[in-house]
Amino acid sequence: MLNYLKMPRKGLAAVAVLGATMGSALADGLYVGGGVDYAKVNVDCRGLNTCHKFSPGGNVLVGYPLSDRFAVEAGYVDLGRPTTVIAGTELGVRSRAAGVRGVAFMPLDRDARGYVGLGLNWAQSKITSALGDQSRDAAAPSLAAGIDYSLFPRVALRSEIMAMRLKSPGDNGYTATGFSFGLTYQF
């Protein structure tokens, strides 16, 4: 049903181990979350037969509040695989990253709070085609802003926009912007 949310086993296992480790040591306040993304890559499409800049993806995270206003989060995001066609050959750009970020919260009302996050990720950009694959791994800064809305005492709805600067094989890189919608659960 949700084939586009398939994640590499290593990335999912790393988040699960981190969550279990942090959960036993810091159980009070720890939160976990996940969501679906709709990502856009900012690439130049001039002269291409077709160019799809948007693609579905997904994310998971583990967070720990340092105070009422600050938290640290570790997570994994898969920004999907937008495609383009050049001279009859389909090319896909796969973007995914794992990283940490600091988050600052601001109460908006009794049930909602806004937040901004600044992070550093280890990102992979992979270009796939019938002619072969190329990939590039590099550090990627990210900036996020969003809103958490409390549905129940421990469950919140999370909506976020996140931008990440990625490096791709053969050029200077591109910016990927993800629009995310998901849930968080606080232990």
C-alpha cells in the first residue's frame, strides 16, 4: 500500500536502536514520530522532455526535550524519487538523509505550538537510470519550521516544511524541500 515509504533496513534499524537506547535511559519525555512527505527538488528542467520535481516520501524521528522550549531530535527522511526523461531515458533522483537537529518551540495556544529546527544530516543523492547509477554522500544542512497540535495528552499532529541542501553527482547540488504531515507520541 505505502511502497514509497520503504526505507533502507540500516537506517530504520539505527533509528530503532537509538530510540530503544534513549528510551531506557531517558524514558520520561522521550518522543517518537513519523510521517509522510511530499518533496520537491529544485533542479533545472530547461530542455528536458519531461521533468517531475515532486515525489512522495516519508520520515521517522526520535526526540528528547531539554526544556519546555528546546529539544534535540534524531531522524531519517526519504525525500522520494522525482524523475525526468532525457533523450528517451528516464532518470531518477533519490534523496535521503539521517541526522540530528536542535528544535526551539513557541506556544501558540493551549493545544498548539510552533517550532523551528536547525540540523546537520548525512545525506545521499543517487541518480538512477538504465545506463547506470551514480551516488554522492555528503553533509547536508537543514532548516525546518512547523506546528505541533495536541490531539490527546501524549499524541500530537505534526505539520512541517523542511529544506535541505544536497550534493549530487556531477554538479554543485540542489535544494530539496519536504512538506511533511505526521504524528508524534510522547512517553
